[in-house]
Amino acid sequence: MQDVATSAVTAAPERVAVKKTVLMCRPEHFTVSYRINPWMHPEDPTDTSLAVRQWEELYRIYRDLGFQVELIDPIPGLPDMVYSANGGFTLSGLAYGARFQYDERGPEGPAYMDWFRAHGFEVAEPVSVNEGEGDFLLVGDRILAGTGFRSDAGSHDELRRLFGREVVTLTLVDPSFYHLDTAIAVLDTDSRDGQGNIAYLPKAFDARSRAIIDELYPDAVIVNDEDAAVLGLNSFSDNRHVVIASRAVGFEASLRERGYVPIGVDLSELLLGGGGVKCCTLELRR
Ligand code: ARG
């Protein structure tokens, strides 16, 4: 009995939280008026005030975790602007701007770049199509970079040049998981000598990418279809607390087993646009 208890304790290390700084955009103009991913159904009604209330819950959770939350003003006519993760990618005071795949979101790129300039970042204007932290995830010292639906592989070269980090190209193949942050969750950035760890959905990737992930992250959490289908992977971690979709119950249990503290939030209204927790969160690294 005692042996079991002891091993259970040692199996789940004490996780140490870091204070994050993030950028969010209140969904005052949120609706679904066009369809650029399979989650979006413009013919179905949306409830903007419910979206705002749900978003405010996420905002409150971040504040309670001690995060610094900065805000960009929402712009009328840009209903997807709430998904601030797509606004760019920041590291060491440099912001690599976004260049959106679809015209409907095009004006968001310059709007976010203006914000970065006004808030202490040097801005690198993008040449290749890229949708920011939706497709680029910093894990430890390395950047995991998605392609296949939105960001061009050329943007991965730009990242390499701009930030001098290892950039690992991963190819997405399932249209429901069209951004890397819908198929991979960054759980922590420090464990295993700075390699960090992730959770992911294997079927969202081609065979080459699955093999790479397997080799880089032998301890990765594998998430099941049900949890992925509520965008459970679209989560945000401070290395200890992992803010996730409250409906992702299997993922929640896996996180607990590994010593993380999952915090559930219901963003059902924002799911109608094809986004969840992470999509509404852009990490700011000055
Ligand atoms: N409707 C948005 C789009 O399709 C959702 C973006 C979700 N953002 C994300 N980081 N996965 O572009």
C-alpha cells in the first residue's frame, strides 16, 4: 500500500508556475459571418453578449493566476479579432507580424502590428503568409511551426532568420485542426532540461511530423478525439496551471495525473468561430 502511495507521489512532480504576460481582445464584435474553417456556420445564430461573458471569465482566470493581461481594442467588422493568438509571434522584444491567409482577416495583421509598435516591440513585417501563435509555439528553446492550412512553410524560414532559434516544421492534415494550437498544447517550457513538454492529437499530423513529435517529446500527453473535438488542446499553461475547455474531461484527468492543475473554462460561443482558450491568448515576451 505504502509503496503505491509513494510512487504515485514521485510520479507527479510539483509544478512551478511562471507569471505570464498576454494580449487579449474583448469579443465586442464577435459573430460568425463567413466560413474559413469547418467549425464556422454563418447560417447559425451567435450571441455576442454571451461570447463577451465567457471571454471575461477567461480574463478573470488569468488575472487570478497573477498574469499581466494587456488589451487591444476590438475593431468593428473584424469578428475574429478576439483570437489574438493569430495577431503575431513575440520573443525577446521582437514581434513578427501576421499575414492572414483569408482576406476577411487581412486587416487584423496591421492592427496588431500597430499595437506592438505602440507597446514596446520592434516589429518585423511578414513576407510569407502566417497566422502568428496560432501556428507557432515556443516550447523550451525551440519553436514548433505548423503548416498545411494557414501559415506557409516560408514563414518558418522567416522565423529562423528573425529569432535564431531551432524551428521544427510540422504539417497539419485534418481541416478541423487547421492551426497548430488546435492540435498541440504546450504544457511546460522548462522540464527535461529546457526541452519542455506538450500534449497533442496524433491524427492531426502527417506521418513525418508524428515521428518527429514522438522523438522530441517521448513523454507527451496523447489526447483523444472527444477532447480534441471540444478544442481541449487549445489551452494555455503557466507550467503548473493549465487553462482548458471544461468539457475536455479526459485531458483534465491526464493533466492531474502528471501534477498539473487544470482550470476549466466554457468558451462554447467562441468555439462557433473555431477557437478556444489559446486562440484568445497571445503571449507577450518582451
Ligand atoms: N475563425 C478563426 C479563423 O478561422 C479562428 C481562429 C482560431 N485561432 C487559433 N489560434 N486557432 O481564422
